[in-house]
Amino acid sequence: MSTNVHRQDFSPSQPSIDEGYWSALLNEGEYAEPVRLAAESEDEILAETPYHFNGHHASGSIIEADWLEMQRIMDCDEVVELPVVGYNRGGLLVEWRSLHGFVPASQLTEFPVNASSLTRRKALTSWIGQKLLLRVIELNAEQNRLILSERAAHVRPGERAEILRRLRPGDCISGSVTNLCDFGAFIDLGGLEGLIHISELSWGRVGHPSEMLQRGEIVNVHVLDVDREAGRIALSLKRLYPDPWKTVGERYHVGQIVVGTITNVVDFGAFACIEEGLEGLIHVSELAEGHFLHPRNVVNEGQQVEARILSIDSQARRLGLSLRLKE
């Protein structure tokens, strides 16, 4: 995996990282509390104890001192060896003095991410009682949040800080896909993760990141923004390519017959993709002559169709299509 970066020839507008947005992301996916998996029975869910901690208690002054020391460890990019004291469906629970930390499953170097829930649970259980070499990747004493990574512990001291210092919006960098969630994909840039929000995966519609990426895959990404203080990097896949809507009027015209693939069928019509990132709407009134109960009686997802372009609005990113080819 390479962490060399280079600049792109074009420079799209760069949205800033919003702290509220990132906080919301940390409450989802691998960072979340246990969520019921549909494949598991009620008995399995009730039988599982998400995690156990040692029963000792510490005074407020001791806890505060431990947070300060853990902050120093994070600032110095030190590696700590911590015992695994429990797990939940998102990862492992570890303990350091009076503090409890969380290691997301995606931050473990050897974990069956694509396995069944039962296999994942067995793997997590097998870590209990073992010790892991970890680095702190997220710390917030006020929210009692301590997130650590085994992946990050395998890079040289200061390497993560160097990547964070060197990266600039507009750079291109390669990384490995570590986790796919409903809201996007996490990319390991060398012990430091960046996020591709689902809206930045493609200029077209994406139902889930797994439609485009696989865990472990090496990808080139565009750096949207860098929050050095928080250690967060916003990435994009689609910005490696020009926005097709900017030149749609140069390549297509009203009345033109095009070939497209039906991507979605809804009550008011159907959407068809005529090229990567360019999707048009076939209104229900333009699907066919006569009466029919539902658009699905005319077209289905994946079907290839010939359509006539009715309208082009590049600013609103809208394309009107018709299956009624005769004008």
C-alpha cells in the first residue's frame, strides 16, 4: 500500500468537515452499541452478554489522572498492550487502569469481516483474556469514549501524524478498504483511516458501499478535507473523475434516442442510467401507451431500454426520458 500523494489537475469545491456530522457517524456502524442481527434468534440475543468489565471502582481524581495519561500516550503516538475483557458485536472491549476502551472489529489485523455473525462472534470471543498491542485513534474524556486500533499499532511511531501533516485537499492517495457501513467506506491510509461518505462514492446512485467496494481492496481516493486537530480525513472516489453533469449538454440533445439500464422503479415512474453517473427519470406517463397498474408492469430493474431524451437540466442534474419513442 502506498502513501505517496499527488495533486489532481482539477480542483472541485471542498466541503468542510462538520464535527456534528462526524459525531453522528461514530454512533453508527462498527462504533455502535450491539444491534440485533436478523439471522440470530431471540434466544441467542438474550443469551449474549455484550461485555463484562472488572468490578473495581476508582475515585474521580484517579479517573481524571488516567484520562490525562491516556491523552499523553495518544499525543506521543505510543503503543500500549491492553487485555481484552469483553466484546460486543462491533468489536472488543479492553481495559487500562480505570478506563475502558473499544477496538472496532475493522481495526483488528486478523478478523473474518465477511463471515457469518456466528463466526464473527466466535472470533471475538476467542480474544477475551488475550493482550493486544494498540494505539489510541479517538479519545474524548467528556463522552467517556476511548477507541483504539491494532492496525495503527503496526506502523512506525509518528507515521500517522506525518500522513496527517502531509495530506492536503485535492491530493490523491491509495489505501485499503477496512470497513463498509450504510453511510460509507473507511479507508486505511497507513494506520490512519479516512472516510468516503456514500454520497462521494459515485456521481450516480449507490444503494450501499458494498456495490462498489470490497473489504481489503486497494483503491485510489481523492482527499476532500483534512481535520488535523481531530485526526479525520474526508475522502472521495467520484472526484477522481469529471462530473458528467457538467458536460451533459455537449454530449446529448433533446430528441436523441439513447440506450439505458433501468436502475429503480417507483410509483411515479422509473429511473434509467444512460452512462456512469447520468440517470434520467421516465415519468409514469412516458412509460407506455394506455393504462397499466404499476410501472413494474412495464419495466424492471436491470432491464435495458431505448429512450428518447425529453429534457436536459445540467444545473438541477435532471434528465427527462420517455419510452414513447415517437414524438
